[in-house]
Amino acid sequence: MLSKSKIAVVGSGSWATAIAKMLMVNIENLNWFIRNPDNVEFFKKFGHNPNYLRGVEFDTDRINFYSDINEVAENSDILIFAIPSAFLKESLQHLTVDIRDKFIVSAIKGIVPEDNLIIGEFFNKFYHVPYESIGVIAGPCHAEEVALERLSYLTIACPDMKKARAFAFKLETSYIRTHISDDIWGTEYASVIKNVIAIAAGICHGLRYGDNFQAVLVSNAIQEIKRFVDTVHPIDRDIKSSAYLGDLLVTAYSQFSRNRTFGTMIGKGYSVRSAQLEMHMVAEGYYAVKCIREINTQYNVNMPINDAVYNILYENISPAIEIRLLSENLR
């Protein structure tokens, strides 16, 4: 049913660019919302993103660029949101087009701050999009490896499995394999928490903890994720599958992980602010750890890794002291 739909990417970062690259293998024309008109002009002139994945070239004759959120929403059936969660509300503040009949896809892997809602819940609550029309793109997959056309795997989640499969076909290429799931809550929450874990892994790396400790950290982390998602949305799910464990592993270990990079800087002594300024990219885990902690006040799930990262980033506790305390609780 989505085979002839007009598809739009909303966002201009590395993941948005990678998604656009995948889509253009399979569709004739793409709608692309890029808020900054100067970036659009650069794109049209040089055929690549001025700021991210600059080596990926696009046939811009097949791209309809928009800088007006209402125009792109009006002219698209599928809207793929790939912008930092902290800026989602700002990007939508001028949206007046009714999107409840659109297929909304989250490629954000974050929680909307203040509201403490995963992206699917946010669009359902504020824009009345039914859950059956909400999809989630889950990893394990880094944009940089998509740009290099290295074999990667995606999980597309949607309560309507027919829509999940139809959309997954849009992303499949010679180097992208897809699987489908009906678990939009578990995949989104796992995608959020794994960013927090990656910050923890980076902090430990910055503090010169070795691979042995990292293995214990990640082993405990997947248990922490399972406890949380099974409490918040209890269904039968295999936490060892790639959408959960695989996404955690690649984010915790990869050289391309911005959350791990951010954590490494914190472990080496950078302040939060200085690390953010030097990265020039958003580490979603910084916002996520606070949101998860606030959400968990309702559930009281045992989350020592999330609590440790929160204490370091928001309570200014010494990383060395906090990780040493955490290490005494890991098994």
C-alpha cells in the first residue's frame, strides 16, 4: 500500500543523508526538507551535503528540496524524521498541515525532552497519528558505513507489519538488509538507552578501563535495557536480536559512535559544554539519560548504568569516582 507513496526525509544530518542515499536506489524522486536555504543552494550546486557525508553524491534532479515544513508535509505521504530529538518540537512549531493520514517514520533514536515521550508517542499524542501509521528505523547501522556501502542491517518496526514490510523494501539495497518487527516501543526505547550506554563506554575508555571491563559493562547494559523495556511495554521480545543487542554493541564500540566519542571526552576530563562544542554534532544520549531517569521515577527499574551517567553529566560527580562505584555493582 506504500508502493507509490511520495517519501520525504526531514533533516539534513548524517543519518538523514544516509537514509536519502538508501531511498534513492529504489525510488524515482525524493522530497527532502532542509531548513537552511543556503545549504539547499549548496546541495543543488555541488550535489552533496555541505556538512555531513560529503563523499555521498546525489542526483539533485531527482530531489525536491523544501525549507517549509508545511510544503513538504503537504506534498508527501511518508515523512521520515531524522533530526535530533531536542530540536523536534522547534522544527514542527510552524506545522499546520494535518499529518494524521501520513505514515510517520522515526529515525531519531531519542526522547522528546520535557514531554519525556518517545517519538511514536509524541506524534500520537500531539498530532493524532495512529500507532498503526508510525514506523521506527532501528539499527545496528551507522551512517558512515552506509556512505561507504558496507553491508549493514536495519530493523523496521511498525504495529502494522504490512506497512513495515512495504517501507523496508524502500531501504533495501545490495548493501542494506532489512528485518521487520511490530515492537515500536521496545525498539525506540532500546535505541535511546543504548546511546546512554555508549556514553558510559566512552567514559570508561577515557578513564583507561580496558576491554575486559567494557565487556562486563555491555553485558550488564543489555540486562538493564531488558528490565526497562519489559517493564514499560511488556510483550514477548528477543532482546538478543540485532535491533536491541546489535544496536547496543555497534553504538558502544564503534569508532563512528558520536555518543561513545562524547563519553570518551568526558572521561578524559572535558566538561560537558566543551565536549559538545568540540564535537559539532549532537550526542542524543546526553538528553536521553535525563529523560530516562525521569521516566523511571514511575517504574523504579534498577538502572545503575543510566544513573551513573546521569550523575556524571548532570550532578558533576567525578567520572573516576562514579565509574568506580558502578564497577562494584556490575556482575
